[in-house]
Amino acid sequence: RNHWPMAHILREHEQDQLTGVCWFSAGCALTVNLFSPSVACASICYLVVGDLCAALFGIAFGGEMCVVKLGRAGKKSVEGSVAMFIACIVVGLFLFAEEPLAEYPVVLGAVVATIVELMEPFAVNDNLSIPVFTGLALHLGFLRMGAYCEMISSSSK
């Protein structure tokens, strides 16, 4: 077994593989390097707050209102996923409060973050995939809104 002094705080599957902290660091580093500071910050906040809410609500209330289990291993609850989605929207609306029409990219990012947390695409740890995919969704959402705003302003002239 692992003789590391902090081994007792690791999850069972982390005893012999990379811990969530390694994946979290890699996800944050990639996101900060790929996207603008505001999008990177929001993506990381979606991971931290959203994943925390999903875990807390999933453990506390998961299976009480809806007994359907979701995700690749069937360990995710509807309650946890809804909590993550709502938490991501609240975080996004707070962070982008000054941006016009930010609701579209914020909700798009929340949908992507929730789906990635739920499905863990490509079997990649969600601490890496959530900020990267969410950053991409937010970035594309804001690009689309920018093009829409330009179209509206040019047509009104």
C-alpha cells in the first residue's frame, strides 16, 4: 500500500493513481492558457462551486425525489445534477453581471458543465474536463453573442 503520510485522506481509487488535485491543477492550467481571464475564472468557478453542489446535494438528497441514477457508473443523481446546473447559472450570472446578454453563454456553459460532470466524456477525470469544456462553451457563447450584437447594431444603422 501507499506509505505517503496523507494516504489516509485519499479515496480508495486514488491510492494507486493520480488524485483529483492533479487533475484539478491540469484543468485549471489548461483553462487559464486557452481562454480569456474572465472565461477561465468562470470555468474554474463552475467546477469548484458546481461540482461541490452536485456532490453535497447528490449525497444529501440523491434518490429521494428521483430514484433514477445517472452517469457512466450510475452513481450520479438527478438532484445533484440539478444542483450543479443551478449553481453554475448563479455563479455565471454573478461573474458576468456587467456583460450584456450574458444569459446565453452562462446557461450554455452551465449545460455543458453539468453534462460533462454527469457523463465524464472520453473517461477523463471531470476536474480536467469540466473547466476545459465549459471554457469552450462560454467562449463560443460569447463569440456568438458578439456576432449577434454586431449584426443588430449594423442593421439598426
